[in-house]
Amino acid sequence: MHVFLLWDRANNFLVSLLMSKLKIDKNDEKKSALILYSLSCLLNEAGKIAVLTVFFLVQRRWAEFITAFITIASLRIFLGGSHRKTILGCWMQSFLTFETIILLSAKISVNGYTFCPILLLGLFLIWKELPLISDQRTIYGEAQCMRFKSKSLTVFIQEVSGLFFIISSAHPADYR
């Protein structure tokens, strides 16, 4: 637990240092809060991804982790994400998310019977539930949220279709 408290303090120190180096006026509360949030997210994500990479590398599941990471990262840009109150909670949620995706991908065979339900479920969730916007982020209007949904739907369809066609061309007998 102390590691995450130290991580948070180190993160806050780096953010303060960067803000002073960038000569950001600390009296401009809105700009300061936006930059503080952005830099904190960037530093937290970098550390978390480094730790997760080492973990899955040691577990010899690095390729699966990188595949899941690229897929999630390309969608998360537009979809946002759920947030936890503590760094430990955030790291645990990320670990459990990647672990679940990697374990499920080993159990679920993507073929013509599973492709359509996965695609439809993803499209439904993106359309009805997303984007998830943190309290600390800018509030987006309906038009901007709709653009995020459109981009997300496009990326999701491309990724799922690309994955299906790559797998099905590698194992054509399994996908009839």
C-alpha cells in the first residue's frame, strides 16, 4: 500500500515540476487543473503499463498483453474509461481487465458463430453506454459524444473484422 502512496507523491512532484518548467500560471485554475489531470494520467498510465508489461513478460504472455493493449488503447481514446479513486484500485482494475481478456481469448474460439454476437454486443455497448467521461475531464456536448461514438464504432468494426479475417484465413477449415 505504501508503494502506491509513494507513487502518488512522486507523480504529484513530477507534475508540479513540469508545470513550473512549462511556466503554467497556477492562478489560472481551469488550465492548471486540466494540465494537472493530463500529466497525472500520462504518468500513471506509463507506470502502470510498464508494470503490466513486465508482469506479462515474466508470465510469457507478452504477445497476448500487447495485442489486448493495442486493441483497448485504440478504442479507449474515444470511449473513455472507468476510473477508480486510488492508484491501487486503478492498477488492480487494469490488471483484472487484461487478465480476463487474455484468459477469455484462450477459451473462446472466434469463428462464424461467435463473430456476430461479439460484434453485435460491442456495437450495442458502444452505442448505448459510451463514452465514459471522468468527472475531471472536460464535459462534452451531445455532438462531440456522437463523434466519439462514430469513431469508436468505426475502429471497433475494423478491429473485430480484421481480427476475424486474419484468424479465418489462417485456419479456413474452422470458419465455414
